[in-house]
Amino acid sequence: MELDELSNAIVLLVRAGVFMRIAFCLFRMMGDEEERPMYQKRAIHAGVFYIFAESIWQLKDIVFYYYT
């Protein structure tokens, strides 16, 4: 039970961190036009990281469901 709670906490931290990173990048893009491409690229990378992280957690759940 503790391992499941820990993995849920990590998932929530990853989600919150990615959304905060994207929000930060969007606010920085609004403030400075010269650095807009850099922050746009960083926001896209954060979104890609989020997709990979969610995919990994879903695969973990599928494997645990299959073998237990």
C-alpha cells in the first residue's frame, strides 16, 4: 500500500511541476519578445516530457496489473 501511495505522490509532483514549468515559460514569453523562441522551445520540451512520464506510468500500471 505504501508503494502505491508513493507512486501516486510522484505522479502528482510530476504533473504539477510540468504545468508550473509551462506556465512559467508562457509568462516569460509574454514579457520578453527577444527570448520568446527559447521559452517556446522549453515549454514544448516540458510537454514532451509530460507525455513520456505519463506513458511510463501507464505502462507500469499495465505490467503490474498483468503480473499480479
